[in-house]
Amino acid sequence: MSAWSSLIAEISPTNGGVTTPALAICDHLAVVRVRGEEAGSYLQGQLTCDLKRIDQGEHHAAMHLSLKGRGLVSLRLVRDDQGYLILCPATMAEAVIRCLEKYRLRAKVTFEVAEDLRVIGLAGALEQSGLPLPDAGHGRHHDGLTLLRYPLTEQLLVIGADDALAELSRAQRKQASRTPVDGEGWRFLDIGAGEGQIYPGGEDLFLPQVLNYDLLGGVSFNKGCYTGQEVVARMHFKGKLKQRMAAFTYNGPPLSPGQPLRNSDGRAVGEVVDSARGEPTPRLLAVVRLDHEGELFADDQALGAAAMALPYGKGSE
């Protein structure tokens, strides 16, 4: 049994009753390595974020867009000594590679799933972790680990090999009495942080601004051309958004990404981005029309949705 499998069996993570400080086994995330002397310039022309900021030590969510300016895949990007690391939903890893290789031609860049790397998350009491924490919104490499600190919430992602993460996890449970949670538990926390990703079913639906990437540094409006950039820039400089992503608590079963949401009259007013179980109620990220008021319905069932405040507030329209 691998160190990673042993760790999961040892701590029996659960998503119920997510409390902090927490230790998350983020098996819902995969790591993709990007290598090659032209990796940076190539990614600059494919992703919504500005690689100059990544090269300066920041990490950001980003999208690869369709020609319509809608996100086909989403990811989190950080620099490492040999190139870049991409964090993305494990269910979308192959799609991420296919999208990013689509325009490669003879560019000197390669993409591969890093089968030797895993991800854990620490939430709450970060100063008690004993780790050399990066500045908010930045990454840091330390003793074989890559640390990514969230910009606005008390969350830290750690990328590393099985053995190193297993050792760190045991130390964290002793040092900060962290509650173990699974990948859905981390998604529950990410919903509160307003961190939206594209999962299967949500492809080619959302502009980056609609998922609030403009509020989190995940889209640049002045770095130059990338796939879908014209549509995104036109909306930013000349258009007016009619919908944005918001977070809610709700009652009911898990909802599927891309699932339509309706008002009491049966009119479509939005789509699901992600949902996760947890206590006292599940949480939901959804793109909803800005003029919507009242109840939300999914499959004709009232959700009892109540809006949650996001740490970055709301963008001006």
C-alpha cells in the first residue's frame, strides 16, 4: 500500500461537519507538469491570467477559453524550478492537457499528469502549521513541497510526493488538532472562498468575469492576445454583465455543474458551478442573473437558498 493510500485509510476523512482547523485530502485535484523553454510564452497565449505575475511568485486561477470566450477548462497555476505546475480537477486533467496542446504545433512545451504528486489542504490556524508560509496569494517551495496560500481566506494548498505529504499530515494532526476532511470537504470550503472551477457539465458556459476571475486576478485585460480574449475584453470595456457567480447555502441533494436554476415562474435564471455537502447545510456556487430575486429551483424543487457573503465582495457592473 502506498503512503497516500495508507494516509487515507489511517485518517478516514469525512466531509460532514467541516470545521477548522482542518486537514483535507484533496484527491479531487490533479497536478500537471508543464516543461520546456517556451512554456511561459506558450501559456501566456493560452490562459486568461498574466504569466508575468505567476513568474513573480503569485499563483492564480485561470481558464483556457473557447473562441466564444467561455471557459473550457479551469486550473490554478504556479511557477516551479523547472517550469510550471497546474492544479486542476482530477476529472478534467486529460481535458486540460488536450486543450492546452491544441495550438502547440512546434512550440517547445510539454504537458503531463504528475502521477508522483498529490495535494492536501490546510484550513484555519495556518500560523500554527510550522510551515514557512508564503504571502497571501503567493506560492513558496520548501523542502520538496509547494505551498500555495489563498489570497483572502485562511487556506493553504500543499503539493508534494506521497511520503512527504503523509509525514506532514501526521504532524499537522498532532500540532494543530486538525479535523480530517475529504475532497468534497475542501470544495465546501472553496465555495465559501468563492473559488469556482469548471467541472464536467460546466464547459463552455461561463466567461471568466462571470466566475469572478476578474476579482481574483485570474483574468488579465491588458496582457495581449489569448484564445477568446476579444470576447472577454469587449465585455469588460464595452459590455455589461447580466450575471455573476454567487455562493449560497441550500437544502437538498448535490447539484450537477451546468444544471439549470429557475425562478418561481420556471424561467431560467442561472446555472450550477459546484455544490458540496456539509453541516449545517450544503453549499452551492451558482451563476445567477443580477436582477434575480426570490427562490431558486432545481428540477422544480425549491432549494431554500440563502446567499453567503464572499470574501472579495461583488464586482461593479
